[in-house]
Amino acid sequence: MTYLIGTDIGTMGTKTVLVDTEGKVHAEAFKEYGVLTPKQGWAEQWPTPWTEAAYATIKEAITHSKINPRDIAAASISALYGGSGIPVNRNYEPIRPCLIWADRRATDECRWLRENIGVDELYKVTANVIDPYYGYTKILWIKNHEPENWAKIHRLETPNAYVIRKLTGIESIDHSSAGNIGGIYNLDKRGWSAELMEEMDIPRSFFPEKILSSEEIVGETTSELAEKTGLAKGTPICAGGIDAPVSALAGGAILDGDLSSMLGTSMCNGLINTENRISPKMINYPYVVKAKDTIYSFTGISTAGFCLRWFRDQYGKEEMTTQEKTGVSAYKQLDQQAEKVAIGSDDLIFLPHMMVGERAPYWDEHIRGAYLGLTAYHTKAHMFRAMLEGVGYAMRYSIDAARDTGVEIKRATLVDGGASSPLWRQIIADTTEIEFHYIPNTLGAPMGDAILAGLGSGEIKDHRVIEQWIGEKIATEPKPENVKKYRKHYGLYSEAVKMLSTYFSNF
């Protein structure tokens, strides 16, 4: 039997799965960590927790499976969107933490870009706009605010490429990661834009010359890292990619018009696009399979799942104590309470934007989270249900941006942790008016990585094998009686987003 390793370095933790070439999971492992938030709207991470978690989860999965490591054909590593990338010096030592996707500090840099280069000019080349979400704006922030660190930079490495280099000794970057940096990547040419780099004074030398396909083998594990990970020396490691499109692949998004909504710490509504239907309201970059002719276009909510974790940590102490005693998840307990609350949470609306600013399709540097209509009548259960519904409204708002391009959404899938909630799945189907399919026991991006490892090693010939791996999906259809009620509340949410934009800008 031949095996594959898939590892995803997420924002809040790293997960590894070990599967055979028929998609059967033999072992999995997870290790949690946190995010540094030194100021409001800032979010950064050192890479050491990523490398330690990757090593530990790979080793745990191999140990637990009791297989011979030499039977592992290849591994692939995906990761969170690393924003600025990890600045490393000539000895490849990290200079400062990575400014990750959720960091919103580069507002002055965005203003400079609008005035000196212009949104239209950037969009023509990159198919992306100007916003603190993008890595190139965060890179400029380091340049402008930390000249001593800037002078030390030898490379800017994406999170997965950093770990892959540690494993193999070889530098790399994949097309999805390069494209998601934004303003310095030419989407049509699938390569760096030397002209825009020069205009922004971002050295071309900060990045590898060659950009790899996600399934392409970067190199093989060294003897030192073989010992730390449990992998055999010489195990091929594939380039991987951004976690959202790798998760979409794991959900079976392989055809034009397929929609995969990743309901993790953040929400990515990713559309598979082979006909170049793009829009400034979406983030556009190459997909992790067939990168030369397939675009992954997405919109999202930066703090979708994070909202629930925040609520659990702040207001779910009782449920967490019960979880320790009974093993019943605190989230499941909160779901059970929310199920008893009427649709619309008795006129309580929640805006699920809990970092300052939001990416596509909002492109609002000032938007924040809010409860609207809160009264003394409302309970914790009302507040939790309003949070679930708020994410549903934001999903509708996001998916409508894709619909505006004329794309027909043919198949829609919910993946990752939040999708395990039947209540949330029904709310999302009702608010978006789309039939969503859920994959029970899905392991998300690591399974997509396993497919990429299989493709890279030649053990898998076609990425469409994921449909066989997935098996039967659970369909959640919109309920007409619920849809009618939610249309009213979605209208209130949309109006609130517009009206509060100016208000939040005065904070």
C-alpha cells in the first residue's frame, strides 16, 4: 500500500492527515497555537510555531498509523495566506513576525498606491485591487515603518514555503501564493510584474525566480528533518498552496461554476473560474490545479468562524466547563440553545466583521462588528443565533458579487469546521438561497494536500479522483418559509453595512 501526507498550516493550528491512494484516512493529528495582536487591527505570527506544529503533527500521524515511512510516496503542505511573507535574512533567520492576512495596518500605503499608481492600473495587470488585505501593501508597510528590518531582508517567504525549505533546504513559491500577494503578480502572464515591483521599490530578489504549480515537487526531506518528522529521508515534498483553494479542492471544486465555501477561522467563498469572469469585487489568483488556465475567485468574511470562537471564549465559560465533564462540544451546546430562538433572532442583527476592515467584496478599511437592535429581552442564545445568521447574511452579500459577473453557480459545497453544525448549514442555505452540500467528517485542506502529493508523485493521475474520495454529500436545501423571513433581515444587514461605513470611519 502507498500513502500520502497532507499538512495544512492554519491561522489557529496545523493539521496533518495520512491517507492511502484510495482516500482512506489512516491517521490525523492537530496542534493549536495563537495569533499576536499587538494593536487593534494588527495580526502577526512568528514562523516557529508553524514549523514545530508541522513537524509534530506529521510525526504523530505516522506514529499513530504504524506504517513504514518509506511507503509514503510524497507530502504536500498548504498554509494560511501569509500576507507580507516571513522576512528572513541571508542566514534565513526570521527578522520579524509575518503580517498575516488579517492584518489591516497598511492604510497609509493604500492611500499612496491609489494616488501614485491607481486602482485601475493595478487591476489591469494583477486582476486585484488596493486594500490592506493584500501582501504587497503589508510589504510596503514594513519598508516605510521599519527601515532597519527592511535593510536586512534577503527573502520574503510564504508560510508553506518557509516550512518546505526547512524540510528540503530548497526555496519555493507556488502560483496561488504568489497571486494572492496581489499588486506585483501579473495574472495573465502567470508571473511577477517587474514594472510594478520597480514602481513600488520592492526588490525582485525578495522572491524566487521560478513559480511552481502546487503539485510540483520542490525537493526531498533531509536526514535531519526526517528524524524530526518521522518521514523517511528523500520523501518528496510538493509546493502546496493557499489553504482556501486547497480546501476547495478537498471539497470537490473542480469544474467551472463550482462554489466552495470554507467555513473556518475566516470564510472564503471560492468560485472555480475557467472563463475569466472576474471582478474588482473579488480576489483573483490561480487555482491549485490547472493553474495556467483556472482562476480561483473568492470573496469572504475575515472573522466568520473566529466570531464564534470569540463568543465561546467570552460568554461560553459554562458550556466549556460542561464540555470538560461530558465531552459535548461547547459549540454544540450553544447551537442547541440557538435552535430554540426564532428566525431573525427577534430582530437582532449581527455584523460579523470583528477585525477593523474587511476584504472582498466590501473593500472597507473601517467596517467593524456590531449587534444592532439589542434589547434587555435578548438572551445569550439570541446573541449566538444572531451571530450565525450574521455570517449567513455576509455570505449572501459575498456570493452576490460572484453572481454579478454572470457566473452560474452549479454546485455549492460547505467545508471545514463550522460546516459540521446542522443549524448553521440550514441558516446559510436559507440566507443565500442556495442548496449547499456538506461532506461529513471532512478534513478540509489536508485532504486537498494529499491529492496534490498524489499528483506530484504520480500516484494519482487526475485530481477528479477527489469525487471518489468524498463519497456521498449531505444536501441542505433552502426552506421557502425561512427564505421569505430572511430576505427582510438580509435587507437590514445590507443597509446597515452601507450606513455604518461612514460612522466607523470616524473611529
